[in-house]
Amino acid sequence: MPHAQNRCSPPAARGERPEKLLRLLAEDLLTIVERDPSVRDRKEALLHPVLPALWLHRVAHRLHRRGRRLPARLLMLLARCVTGVEIHPGAVLGRRVFVDHGAAVVIGETAVVGDDVTIYHQVTLGAVGWWRDNLRADGERRHPVIGARVVLGVGATVLGPVRVGDDAVVGARALVLGDVPAGARALAPAGTLSPPRGGMPSSRTARAHPPRPSDVRPSDERNGSMNPDSTVLIVGATDETVRKAKELGLTVLLLQHPTKVSPEQEELADVLRVLDYTDWAVVEPVVRQLWQEPGFRVALSITEPGLENAGRVNDLFGLGGTGYEVTRRFRDKLAMRRHLASVPGAELDPSAVAAAPLRRREDLDSFGAAHGYPFIVKPTDATASIGVFRVGGPEDAERIWATVEGLRGTRTDRVSTMYLLRDFLMEEYVEGPEFSVEAFSFAGRHVVVAVTEKFVHADRFAELGHAVPARLDEPVRERIHASVRRFLDLIGLRDGVTHTELRLGPHGPVVIESHNRVAGDMIPELVRGAYGIDLVEYALGWPFGLVPELPDRPEAHAGASVRSLVSEPGRVESVEGVAEAAARDGVLDVRVTAKPGDTVHALRDNWDRLGLVAVTGPDTDAAIRRGAEVIDDAIRIRVVGEDGRTWLAHAAEARSLAEVPA
């Protein structure tokens, strides 16, 4: 179901332009003139009882997003005292929202209100109650999402994480506790639904059909000049992705999760729809509408949670980009293993790895008996080494099964709110050094851009650093290139960026997992620093012919490395020197996640690291040394233990590679 398009401009801070916010405030003023018959001109609109609440929220919302929660709350407390309107600064308001009269309007923290919405007095967009919301995962939405051009009548109450579709009407005093389809009417006393004009068998059926072209209002004033042939639909994105798409001259239609929207995305995206982009039932009607107006050439994502639905969009409209079936082979590690095992001759492949689903406690014993110990247990579709365990022998089975059962269906404090751990698999353990391969495919021609050397914990699966180009003899490097090209052919990928992780086992390279997106951990920054190749730019530009094909063997002009910051368990007391480190020669980026007061755990996976530093050097060895020097000389993360003793976090060990057979 379509949701709010939000292109609100941020306030003047950190180089942003104040005129963008002023333009938005002026639009609020003009909306009152146009939609309140009792207001004759802009001077009179300045005295409208709700205008202070809207204007103060525009500012408070930006303060809230930047972590300045106290001043944001103070502004909205002032607005409530003056107007009687209570809007949490975390709520997202679209453009041209009109609140008539306004008395006793309440809008909760995670509510999203679309463009051109009309809200009458005593409307509540609230939660269902603290006793239920306290059971929700951190970051999970508690309040409604209101689509574009919705009318909320006097005294209407919409509660919980429900969705009210575009052009719907919620009648006076209606109580809404479930989704309202686009174009429907929810009427008091029981909030019953009447279908939109033309009939609608059910809310599910309605989601599968786009609105009539004559009913679709352009979602942005620039739509009239949009060229579908230069328009990209991006499913989930970072600020960098949106910024680079705009730098390439593309028109950007962005589907973004409510917890991931940033002021820069609001500013740069030509059309921004705020919704749970991992839910196809929600995404499909939105993309059908965007396909009608303004249209787009391809759908893509380079962030893990958006990949599958980007594939579904490409399939739905026959756009030719990577489709759902191929994407699912990357995302689902068990599906990948089964697909590879179905290839004729796979049983003779010395690099093949046995795998099976983990559904019962007895499965661990059966897999160990059939394939020997050790073996690996891991989620089928998670990332960042979350939930990965090494079963060393039968004695480990009970403990690991209990841990897996505790993780199923959860988003722990170490997993993004976009991920829910569900299914686990078992696979044979491959002994040997670990690498990743950053590649880009051009109509079936797979170019290995870089082989990345990975530094991993001796006993855990946490990644402690990376370096490019990997320090390898040429015969070994060529075996890795050939193995990854063959794997991508078997999976069925023809175009776009990939990040493939492998180990060099006794019989050669073995693919552990792969992703049709860019790598994490600042590896794209390393590739750009060592090779001068921007993989994000290529992912966005290749479908539009905006980047040239790469040669078969790109040559590095430097070395680059990421080193991680780690510590013994304790509590972070202070963090200093981040800006100083970022200003050092050869530093590509510094990302410190530790904050004063944070608990430091014993290292289990990537989420227990305290930060990353990416640098360049004349060659790989020099870059590895340089990263440690920057951490030791500039960054001071002080940790205090339970006994009161304090120490500084340090650079994780970059263990040298085991000897690799040629």
C-alpha cells in the first residue's frame, strides 16, 4: 500500500542550506491559504491556530533525528502549550499536511503522515498501549502509517502499526485497529470498510492492483520532467547510494524503511516512499503506482534487506535486472547449496560442501555422523557472522542447539531491526585462510576487481580486518578468480556487483557464501583507494550505460586496509581522537560505534567491535601497518573494568595468512 513521500528539507546545519527549510515552511503557510476557506491571505494564515505546531515540528523533527532529543521535545512542548496539538518530534510529516482547528490532535513518535493529508481536530495516531509495545523489538514501529491524500475525520482514532492507504477516508469518530486499503472508507461506529469506487473484493485483492492513471496525482512537482529511461527505483539505501545516484544524473525513486530515513535522503530523493520495504504485500502496490507515474527503468538494491524485493520488481515488469530467483540463491545459503548440488557433476567437485537444514536437536548428531566434525551451524540468511557456531564434536551439540533455539524469531541487540533470525543450516567446515572477492559482472562477463585478504579471530568468526590486494602468489590468485567466475555462472548472475566469501581448503577455493551487493566493513572504500574503482557508482550506473566496462584484470595502484578496534570486556568510559584520526594522511574513513556508557562484550562476532579505520599505503603491507599506527597514535577509547581498572581499546591483531598451497 502506498505510503508517505517525504522530501522535507533539513535545517541549516553541517553545510545544509537554510532556504530549503524556509521553502517548506512557506509551503505550509500557502497550504493553509488554499485549504481553509476562512483564511483570506498569507497574513491571516500566520494567525492560524495550528501553524506554530507544524513549523515547530519541522525544526524539532530534524533535531530529533540528529540525536538532540531534549531541545526537540522542548519545542514540541511549547507547540502543545500554544496550540493544543501534540506531535512527537520523531513523527514523520509529509508535505502540505493540513490540520484544521487542531485542538487535541495527537501524533505518536513512530507515526508517518503522507503528503496532502487532512487532519481534523481530536484525531489520534497512537499506539495500542505500553503493555504491548514493551514487547516489541527496539526500533519496531508502534504507530500508524498514513498514506497520501488521506482524510482523517473529527475524533478519528488510528492505533498501532497499521497502514491507511492513499486516498482513504477515516470517518468522524471511527476507531481503526487494522489496515485500511487505498481508496477505502473506514466509518464509525465500528470502523467498517466500504470499498473504493469500482468495487474491491478485499484489502488483499486491492493491494494487487494500482490506482487508475487518472486518479494518480504526481507525487512531486518535478515529476512532469522525469524521464523514466533515466529513473531508478532503489529499494533501501544509504545516504551515499542516493547521493551517488544523483551525481550520475539519475532520477531517484526511493523506498525507505521508517527507521532508516535521513535528512539527506529526504533532500535528495525525487520521490521518497516511507514503508517496510521488506514486506512485498506493502511494496507491490506502491511500485505499481510508481510504474504508472513517473515510471522507472530498473529496480535495484545494494543493501541486504532490499535485494529480494528489488528482484521481484524487476520480474513484475520484465525489466531485465537481477530477478528474485537468482537473488534468493544468494540470500538463502541453504538454497545456494542445494542449487549448486543440483548441477550435473557436482558430486565430483572437490570444492563441494555438504549442507542440510537444522530443524531438530537430532539433526546435529545425524550431520556429524554423516560428514564428521567439526561442522558449522549458521542462519540461512543473516550477515555479519551473527549466530555462526563451530560444532567441534558431539559434546557441543546440546549447548549449540539451546543457543540456536534461543535465537530463532529474535532480533537481538546485535542484529539490525531489519533482520529476523528464523532458519538455520549445517554445513561442512572448510579449514584454510579466508578471502572475499569483489566482482562486477557485465552481461555475463565476470570481472574480479579485487581479492580481499581477511583477518579473522582465532576462535570466533568475527572479522577483525581486511586488506587489498590480498598478498597471494599468482597461481593461487588465478584459482580464486576462476572459482568465483564459475560460481557466478552457476548461480545465474549476469549483471551487477557481487561480494563472495571463500576459503582456500585442501582441495582448492570453496565458496562459503555470496551476496549480490557491495561488501560491508568499508571494503568498497578499500577498493576505491587501491584501484580507483567505485563499486557503488558502477552498481548504479551500469544499468543506464553511464560507466564503461572494466578490463579483465584491474591493476591496483596502492594498498589499502581496514583495522578494527577491540577491547577486553568492560564499559566504555570515554571516546576521543576520532576527528584527529580521520584527518591523518592516508586515512580513507573512521567509523567508531562505541559510545560512553556502552557495554563491551567479549568478542563474539562483528557487532562486538568498537570501530573501524580504513587507510591506504604504498602497498598492502604498508597499509596494514598504517592502520594500526593511526589507531594507536590517535584514537583513545577508554574502557573501565568491573574492578575499576581502565585501559585503551587497541587495534585487533592482523594475523598473517597460513601457508597457501599453490
